[in-house]
Amino acid sequence: MAAKQGTPASALRVLEEALGMDLTAAGDTAEAVAAEGAYYLEQVTITEASEDDYEYEEIPDDNVSIPEGEEDLAKAIQMVQEQATDTQILEQKTVLPSKQPTPEVIEDFLCNFLIKMGMTRTLDCFQSEWYELIQKGVIELRDIGNVPDVYTQNMLLENENKNLKKDLKHYKQAADKAREDLLKTQKERDFHRMHHKRIVQEKNKLINDLKGLKLHYASYEPTIRVLHEKHQALLKQKMLTSLERDRAVRQISGLQATLKHMEIGHNYHASEIRVIPNSEKENAPEGPTQKGLREAREKNKCKTKIKANTKDSEFPTDMQPNPNLYLCKENIGPAKFDYKLNNIFRLHELPVTCIIMHPRKDILVTCGEDRLWKLVGLPKGNVLLTGFGHTDWLSKCCFHPSGNKLATSSGDTTVKLWDLSKGNCILTFEGHNHAVWSCTWHSCGDFVASSSLDTTSKIWDVNSERCRCTLYGHTDSVNSIEFFPCSNTLLTGSADKSLSLWDARTGNCEQSLYGHMHSINDATFTPRGHMIASCDACGVTKLWDFRKLSPIVSIDIGPSPGNEVNFDSSGRVLAQASGSGVIHLLDLKSGQIHKLMGHESEAHTVVFSHDGEYLFSGGSDGTVRTWS
């Protein structure tokens, strides 16, 4: 055999495993020879011994034989004992200590790494050199140690990092949810704060309304006193009427008894009945019933005589041009809005319902619920004339175009005409079934129109003293009526939320205007007649184009009702008397609204002076306030 040098020790190990022999001694010798520098191998022939030459040793049988009957019993007892032992072991629940993980050595780590990466040649070189160093004793396995646990720590840190990222994501979601909850809470807080402010405003408004209602109720005390006095007077009149009735019944009973006795033929001395001469009758006192009958007979006689001598008036066909057209062209100055409260006139005991200006003089007429109208001189406010005659509250009044007559409407269902030179009533129109709300003169002066709670309007002929026409069409109370300037057209506003235009000659409704959502309290024309203004029970004021018969604009000044609207002489300013006591001035050019605060209670009526320098308003406290 050729000698070899530097054979690895692994070859010896492989040879031992292949031959199954103990070659340790030979290995030691080989190591010794290798240490010296060279060694030799000899070929040895090993012969296998045959099985026939092997001598087996005989083993004596020293076991005691067990009878066949006892063999099964001994096995059963042994099995029972084993089962009992197993049961005790299970009951003890012995917990075996867990095997601690053995750290991986560097050699195995590198081999596993190279195998995993498929580096087989590098693996062969590494193993050859590694085991050679181990055989030479250069490397001690105990000093090498295990693979450092940096990788394991990295894995642990990665897992911990993943867990921390999950926690961070969770916390971010929780923070987002908390942010949303915070925003929602802030919105709810703002909403509740706004709701609280609105409730406080409504509370203050209700307090003011209660104060106004208290003042309004206090203003009814004079009315209640007047009604109480009226009730007492009616009771007295009823008692006197009952006495007259009883006396008449006794006289009739006496006459019937006298006639009965005369028919039977008995001697009956009837009571002497003294016949009063005419001269004594005139001087004798009259009861209220007799007085009323006599006045009615005289009135009917006068009416019959007057009607016999008069004819119906004719509606004018050729109307004069509207003088207000030229008047508006002259008033080219700026509109006035800076009115200040100048004076207060206490003219009535009950609320003032209407104020109108004389067409030519600085005089105004006021009507009140105390059944009186008063002619007042300006600017001092002295009462020049007082009108008595209506038996209930007055609602409206209107001057004759010449200014020497006055028409008044009342809750006693009548319309009265007055001669201002004498201060007495010259004519009374009766025909409405309920209270009359408004009245207006025709520009020719021969006709008066009235509107009533009975849903109708009537046109009265002043010369023939009769109703010429009744206007039907509204389904609720007709609250206002007005003639178009210098024409035969009538404008009515009703509680059925509509405006109607009528031809006074035929009594036909020519057009109806709809748009209000509540009862219309008042409606009027501009001085030029090209526009209509109306106000309703919720404070909404509307402007209408009379030529196109269409709405122009709607202004909500509510929620207090608008009681009356009036234009100034230029037609550029509209005044509204409000139920809240405020006078609203609307600039028709710019659309701005100016407020005049001065009434302590409800404002019922408002009117401008002819030059627009003064404004007059009447309230429920019975006063007329002057603004300049």
C-alpha cells in the first residue's frame, strides 16, 4: 500500500462503522504515527466462523413450575395491581418538567445556513477543514459556545414591534373616535346654547306681550263701565215698558169686563174714562215706547216727503283727471322719515278707530269706540265740534270731496251723514245686518259706499236716500272699502283673504286679487292710483300693480297685525299702524323700513298731513299722537 499523509480522522470513524470492529487501539497508533509523520496500512484477512463450530452454553432451568390452574389467577392479580398503580399515577397528575430548548451550536448553525442556501461545495470545504482542526486539537468545542441570540432577540423585537404597531393603530382609532365624540359634543353644546338663547328671547317676548295685554285689558275698563251704564239704562227702560204694559193690560181687562156686563144686561157702572184733549196730550209726559213710536212716524213721514221730491243720481261718465297726478309731480323733494313725537292729544275715553285729514284745511276728524267723532283744529289740538248720534262704536269716517260733509260708519249697522256747518246728522242709511266697518265718498259727492260684517258692501244714493246696489261675492267680513280716485271703481278688502275690484254702476266684481294668507284688515290706493297697498292680521303688507293687477312685493312686519295703511301725498312713503304699537314707515324706493316708537299700546290708525311734514296716529288708549 502506498503511504499517505494527513488522512482525516473522519476516515477512521467511517472505517470503524463499516467493519463493526473496535479499532480504537489502531486509531491511537495511527494518531501516534501521524504525529510522527507517516504510517503504513497492512492487509488483514478475516475469516468468518461457521455456525456449526459455535458451542452454545446450556442454561439450567431453575424456575418453579406453576400449576395450570394457578397461572391464570396470578396473571389476573398482576394485572389488577398494574391497573391500580396506573390509577395512582394518573391521580397524582405528575407534571413532567418541560425540556428547555437547547441553543443551537455554531457548527450546526453554519451547516444549516449553507444547506439552506444550497452552497454544497462550501459546505464540504468547511466540514473538511473543521473536522481536521478538531482532530488536531486546535479547536475545543467547549470554548466555542452557542450561536449568539441576536437573531432570536431580533425576532422577539420584531414581534414586539408588531404588537406595538397594533396597539398604536388601536390607540389612533380610539383617538379618532374620541375626536369625533368631542366634535359631536361641541355641536350639541352650541345647539343647546342657541336653543337656550331662543327660549330666553321667546320668554322676553312673552313677557312684553303679557304687559301689552294687561294694558289692553286695562283699556277695556271704560268700555265695561259704559256697557254697565247702558245696561242700567236698559233695565230702567224695561221696567218702564213693563209698567206701561201692565197699565194697558188693566185698561183692556176693564173694557172687556164692561162689554161683557153690558151684553148680559147687568147694571154695571163702568169706571169713568176721561178723554184728554189734544192740548193736554201734548203736555202730558210720554213713555219711552210712545216717544220712540212718535219719532219713527215723524221720520217715516219726512222720508216719504223727501223721496217723493228726489230722483236717483247718475254716475258720472266723463270723469275729471286725478288732481293728485300733478300734486305728485310738484312734490319732488326727498321723502321724510325722521319723525319725532311732538304732542299727545287725549280726545277719547275709549280707543281711537280712525283719523282723517280735511281735504283743504289743517283740520282732522277722529272717531272712537265711545260713539263720538270730533273735529280737531291743528296744531293745538282744540276740539271744534263733537258729533253725537250713533248708539255703538264708530269704525270709520270720510270727508265729502268739498269738505263740508262727513260720513261715519258704526257698529250699530248704520251709516250717517253729517253737516259740519251745523254739527247735526242730516241722513242715516240703514240696511246692513251687522256692524259696518268702513265707508267712502265718491269723488262726485253723490254716492257713499259702505262695507259690513255681513259679507256685503252697499252703494248709497245721497240724493234719493236709498241703497242703489248691494255687492255680493265675499265669503267673510268686508273690512275695508275705497273708491279709486276720480272713477267708478271700488276696492274692497275682506277677511276671506282676498281683494276685489267692483264696477259701482253695475255692481259686478271685475277682478279679485289673491295672495294674503290671513284676514285683510285694510287696503288703499296711492294718490296717483297706480298702486294698491294692503295689510293683514299677521302684519304682512303687500303692494299690487293696479294696471297689471299683479303683486309687486310682500313685506312681513309681523307677527303683530297691521291695522291700517296709508300713503303720503307723494306716494313714496307707506305708513302702517301695527298691533304692537309701532308705526312702520316703508320707503318704496329703497325698501328700507323705519320704526316710530311712542304708543304704549296698540296703534289703530295712521295718516299723513297734506305736505308730509306731520304724521298723526291713534291708539287704543284714546290718544292721538302728533309726529313731526
